[in-house]
Amino acid sequence: MKNIRKTVIFAAIILLVHTAVPAIPALAAYTDTSVYKIETAKEFNSESEALKAAEQLKKDTGWKAEVKPSGKNGTTYVLTSEGVEGESRAKNLLLQFEKETGLKASYGPIGKKEPFSKAVSKEFAGEEKAKEWALQFEKETGLKATYTLAGNREAYVKVATGGIEGEDNTKAILDRFQKATGLKASYAPYGAGQAIVKIYSAEIADESKAKSLLVQFEKETALKGTIETVKKQQPKYKIATSSIQGETNAKNLLKQFEKELKVKGAYEAAGQPAQLYNVKSGYFNDEKSAKNAAGQIKKKTGLASSTEKVKGTRFWIVSMKSVDSQNLKKIDAFFKKKTWRYTAAKAGKKQTSFRIVSVPLSDQKKANDGIRFFKNKNIQASAQSTGSTTVSRFRIASAETAVQARINKGLEFFKKNGAAGTAGSTGKKVYSHYQLTTESVYEQNKVTQALNFFKETGIHAEAVKTGQYYSRYKLSSEALIGTEQLQQALGFFSKRNIPGKIEQTGEYGYRQYRVTTGRITSKADLDKGLNVFKKNNVSATYQTKTVSLFHISINEQFTGKDRADAAANRIKTNYGWPVNVVKVKNGPQITTTDYGITLSQMIDKQMKVSPQTDAPAYVSLSYINTANQTVTADLLNIRSSPLVTGGNIIGQLQKGDKVNIISQENGWAKIRMNWRNASRDEVEKYVNPENFTQDSSAYFQFLKLSQTARLNAAEVNAKILYNKGILTGKGQAFIDAARAYSINELYLISHSLLETGNGTSELAKGTMFNGKKVYNMYGVGAYDSNPLYYGAKYAYEQGWFTPEAAIMGGAKFIGEKYIHHPTYKQDTLYKMRWSPNALHQYATDVGWACKQVGRMYSLYTLLDQYTLYYDVPVYR
């Protein structure tokens, strides 16, 4: 601060630097707010064409546009084809032309109207045939065809008999029917039929007994049979566990095992009985000590104990009975830790280990399930062979039969021999009767013939509708003018043995059409069009015409280069017009810096460092004696605004305090405060960037001082530095210095004008030091005690022997020490005043940044050619 005597960016109230402040993070890209317009070089061959295009542009985009003569002339062409046979061919040729060339065209008739005719076949049967012939017709004649229903539909029927006894008899009648009527027919089972079953005995344990019983079965029932093995002989296993501690545990686990697996079992002793001990502690001085010891034993070992007084003494002991060896070890370890004594006397033995054993099992899956059950309980188990096996079991199965008497006889046989059986279905049936059904017919004479046959044979029969219908159809060609092609259609009908004829439709049309293009504006497009006609063997001619050209002037303006480029691309994509983007007016380039905190958090930090303001304050008039300007209330809140809110209280007055009233408004007294602590509301007013509009001078606090404004030296010399002493005409020097050290030019100029008294100070005009004339344009090193001497001395040491060297060298100093400081990087007035951690702030005055911008703002209003770069903070 001592190196610059005065600057436009410093105020009287300066904060101390408490700690190093890192660079403010998260700088975003610039948003361009310059104004652009779009120019198109597209030329139109007529004013109407241009107007139509302009209207479409307005409709599509909403942009303003107008049509103007381009001042140029152009040649246009109109193509016309020769006559093309048939409207459909002319239409197809038109579509192909427009698709391949991208040009507009139309077609129209030539000559007089003539009658339309079409070829029509006689009726024939079957829709499938009609579909097939319509496809063949188009393929063979090149003409389209349609088929239509002729007359009423007739129902298809089948003649079906009642039940005919015996399959052989039915077959014989079917053969006679087909020979007598010429109709096809088939037969199928009739009625429910009789189920075919097998008779099974109950299970028989002895195979020899089963064989003996089978011989008897076949003899008594006249049914053949076989012996089937139902269950094969299998080894038996029992599940046995490893040792389980505690009889209660073994008993409970056995209950779970039997319940979950439905397998019986038992538990038995495992291993030798365990030795038990009676334990007595050493002496304790009183009952309380003994009971306390018993509690500790219970807590540490889990063993219950009792206390008793030793007879004839005042001492007490703790006793534990029937303690096994494992718990004795716990007692020993605990007593040693406590340095207590004890004695242990043998007290008999007790079985403590058991195992569970299941009943014998022949089901291997059940055995595996049992092992898995114990494994899930963390107990080892295995399946052990018992040395015995299960007995094989058999049954007798009869041959298939549907005779109920034999079925009953077989079941009775098994019942009386102690092997009561069942009849099992095979899924098969036998039938005694059959039904004859004819093919589907629609002719009534064939239906009558079939019914008469069955009537004469003595068999009941009836005609049944199938739900299908018989229809007759006609085939018709497309309508044409002339009969030459229709003769081919008649030939098609003749080949298929159906008569046909040519009929007039009663409609009239044109035999030939020609295709005519709109105006073609280039020779290349003309050649494309001629080529399409040539490929289709159609001759064409063209006419030429010279016309005045028109272009469209787009009057819409776009803010930002990105928006202008997007609009230009939209025109190129949608209309194919060549376009240029032209800048109309320079606008600010705006970027943002993320402060990484919320606005509320920022205000909280600032309030902790006592921000100051010299703004007036407000108190309620109800508690002021305006005659002598004294407070009448015991305590009176001082507010930063004439409102009652929680965030605007900045202090309090006591009864009898004097105030300096500036004015009165709506029940409030506006009082003078001099410098005071700012309220939260007042801090928010200056900290919140959203409180400043882009068109206000206060917005210059966000001006990026590390970015040049691209000024024009001639304009600066004429409008700012004219008649400014030594600085007159030095615009280019300031611009060069700004570019060299990345500093805003007007910041340097404003600083210099202030320091040099508009270029008239001795340091600026040049002063002698050590025999050399030196210049100092920013007051660098000019200490207040002797500014001329120290300013000249510093300029001499830096080699500033020309005005330009002083402008350039001073810019370097300002850039390194302030604008581009490696630690603080505070390159806007806002950043200098409001640091995100409330450290290294250039002033305590909340309005400091806004107060500094006036001079720079007024200088910018003098210029037309510049680009402003703003860096606006963003809070989360």
C-alpha cells in the first residue's frame, strides 16, 4: 500500500491481512452479450418467390424480414415434356422428377376428353382363386386389377350320420357311399366309448408268492399279467451325531430333529462320566464381603454359589457344589487373579456328554437331510450302515382290457387273495359305434344325394352347416382410355376358360399429359431435369427468360455469438441459404465465479468482521422528543431502514440520549450516525450481486480488471486524453501496456489521470533526478512525506526516462502487486471488497466497491468502441 500514494481503487478504511487467501475457484466461460445480425446471400428470381420465402421464414422463426432488389439480373428456365400416355404414368414421372432434382413441377392434360373402359370377367367361384388371379393379371398384363363379390353367398354343409355299429361295418358303408355319390367322406368314433384299464394288485413282499398268485390270476380271469418290482432291496442306515454337552441340550435337539424330519430317534451317553467337585473359598472377614465375592464369581464364571458362616468364628466362606473340571478351571483362574484361596474336594461323577441316534432309514435322501439338519446346528453327524436291508416288494399287473366283467373278476380275485387291487386307466378307449361325415359342399343337389343314400341304407343322417360360405367373384381391370391394352386382359381371361368383355365406365378423361417445371434458376438444375426425362425415354424442351433478382434482409438482432451462430445454422439447415454473421454492437462478456458458499453463509462471515457504513439510520418518532431531539423510551432500537424487521437492528439508544435528526418520514426519524456497524440487511444489499442491474454504474464493480477492453487508440485520444497535458495522444501507450500485462486500459488511464492531475503534475511532465529526466504516471513510490523526490527516485531506479516507459513500467507494477497478485487474485472491485473467507479485504465500508466505479464508468460513457468483461460471483 505504501508504494502507491493514491489510487482510484483504495478508500480511507483499510483492513489488515490476516492470512493468505487462495484464489477464488470455479471460473466459468464468458457469456457474450454483443449484438449480431444475420445476412444471407440467397437470391430469388422473382419478388413473389422472395416474399413467399420471407413469409415462411417469419412463420418458422418469428423473425422480422423484408424483401429488397439485389440489383442483379439472372436467367431462368422452364422445362416442358412431350405427351405421356396415361395420368398415372405422368404422375409417377412428376414424382420422380421432383425427388431426383429437388425442383417443383406440375402435370396437365393434352387434347380432348375420351371415354374410360375396363375389361371385366364372367363370374367364377372362390375368393382364394380371385386373389391369386388378380396378382397374376397385373404381372402378365401390366394393368392393375380388382375382384368383387358377384351375387349372394351360399352356406357350406356336411352330411353327418348317427352311430353305426362296428368299425368294419362302417368302413364298408363308407366305401359304398363314395362310389354311389362321388363325394368324399370319413369316419370317426361315435359316443363316449369304453375306457381301457390295467388291473394292479396290492404290494406283495415275497416274489415266489407273487409268481404263484399270477398263475392263479391268469387261470381264473382269462387275463394275461406280469410281475412288476415296486420297491428294490436297499441298505438301511442310522444317523449318529458327535458328542453333545448336557442332557438337556441333547433332549431338546432330539425333539427338533423328530419334529422337522418326521424321523424317530433317541439320545444315549457318549464317553465317560465327568468328575465333579465341591469348592470352598478361603475366609472373608464378614458376610458382606462374602456376598460381594459370590456376585463377582457369578459375573465372571457364570457359576452360582452360596455363602455360609464358619462355625465358631467370625469368618464367612463361599461354596460351590458339583462343579465339573471345565468350570473348576474358570474358578481357579478367577481366584488366582483375585489372590483368593480355595479348596476342591471330589464329589462323585456325572454323565455330561450325549449323542443322538436315529431309527434305521432306507431313504438315502432322508439320511442326507438329517446330516444337514445337525450340520446347521454346528454338530457333526454321519449316516452309519446298520448291516441290514429293506425287503423287495412286487405287484401283479394285468394286460389291458375294456371288458367290465373281466375288470370286476380281476379285482375280486385280488381281494379274496389278500392283495386288494385297483383298476388304473391307460388313457385309451374302445368304441362300438362310428359316425360318417361327408366333405363340405354347397350344391343342394349333392346334399340331397347324400341324404337319400343314407335313407335308403336305413341310417339316420342330417345336413350340418360348417360356418363357411361359398361366393362367386368378378375380376376387373383398371379403367383406361382406348382398348389396345384391354385386349391383353381379355386374352388373360381366355387362358383361364372364363369369358370376358370390355365395358365403358361412363367417365371421361385425357389420353396424354405433359409435365411442366417451375422456373429453374441454374444451368446445373436444368441439366438434372433434362436427364430425368431422358432416363424415362421422354423428350423435353425448355425456354429461357432474364429476370431481376431479389434478396431477403433479416432485421432480427441476436444477443451473443452463440445465439447468432445457432440462428445462422438454422437458416442453412432449414432453407439451404448461404449466411454470414455480422456484429452490430459490442456488448459485455460475462463470466461467473462460484464462491462455494450460500449467500447467507457469506453474510454470516462478513458480520463477524464488523462491516462499516456511514449511511443514516432510523428510529421511531413515537419515542423521540423532537423539540430537544432526545430519546424518551428506556431502550430504543436503531434500524438501518424505516421498517420493523429482525435483520435491520444496528444498535440501541437509552433514555435521554441525543439524536441528530436529518428528516422525518411516515413515523420514522432519519438520523445521522457517522461511521457505524452495518446491519445484516445493509450487508446483503451490497454483497448480493442480484441487487445490481447490468445497466447501472454499480455493475462496474464486477468489471474484470485483468482483461483488456480492446479500445481504439484514436478514439481514446480524441474523447478521453484530448488536452490532458503530458497524457495527450498517449492512448496507444496505455493500450500496449494493458495488453502486455493483461490489465483493463481504462483502469490504467483512470488511475493515471487521478494521480497526475489530468497529466499536469511535475512527476508526469518529467523531473530531473541524477541528471536524467524521469517520468512517473501512476505515483508509484511517491511517499506522502516527499512525493516528488521519492516518486522521481523510484522512476530513475526503474529506468522510466520516457512517458511511454513510465506508462508501461507502472502498468507492470500494478499488475504484479495488485491485479495479478499470485496469492489473492482479486481482479474485480467486488473481489477486493468481498472475499469469500472475509480475509484480505481492501475496506470495511460496505459501499466501498460501488463508490470506486464512478470515474471509470464516466470514462466508458465517452467511448463507442470497447468490450467490457464482467466476472459476477455466484452463491449456492
